[in-house]
Amino acid sequence: MPAKKTAVAPLPQHWLDAVIPILERGDPSAIFWTGRAQREMSAAGIQFNWDAYELCLQVLRTPGMLGEQIHGTIDERDDTLCETWAFLCPHPLRLKIPLYVKIALHGSRIHLVMISMHTDHSGKLLEAIRAFLKKKP
């Protein structure tokens, strides 16, 4: 069953408080990359994991950053439900199309799964963010 997306919302503070320190440390034992995300990162022009973490950190440290929660993400290595959020990052090759990044926070231990890091060709999340911002008073 595919993961279910929610409406756009600010990234929750509890999720940021857990994810940011893991990315800052860049500890390979605490961050698992799916094969797909690793290939997407390379295709986006990012050569090293550390550069990907820095790109994500620039965005995640921005107050009020918006994203969408992805429900039903299971860590396939141990069948654990993860709290997963997708958000947009500026493209490292300075393309106008942003990168779509999806990070899963493992529930039972401090551990991340980097699921996606690809050019957001569909534009659906960017569209949803723009619609969300138009509705704000």
C-alpha cells in the first residue's frame, strides 16, 4: 500500500529537534540511505553525503519551513513505522526546479532513513505550498 500524504503544514518542532542533530553529526550509523536516494543525490549533482546533509540543514533551520507528512512509511529493514516528512530544497546546480527530499525518523531509536532526494519535476509539493501560503491570513 503506498504511503498517504497529508496537507502542507509547518514541519513539527519535535521532528526538527530530532532530525537536525542527526544531520549535524552526519553519523553513518544513524543515517541510512536507500539505494534510490543515493542515486538521486548523485543525479542532482551532490557528490558526498555531507553536502546533502548541509543542504537539508540550511532548509530545516529556517523557521516555519513547510512540508507534507507522509503517513504509513515503514522502515523495511525492521518493519518499524517512521514519522516521515517531505520538503523542498534549493537545487544544488541552481536549477529553478527544487529538490524534493523525504526523510523518515525512526520511532524506536535516533535514526534517519533518507528516502528521496530528486528534482521535483511533478511540482505537486511546490503547488501545495503555494496554495497553503495563499490561504494564510
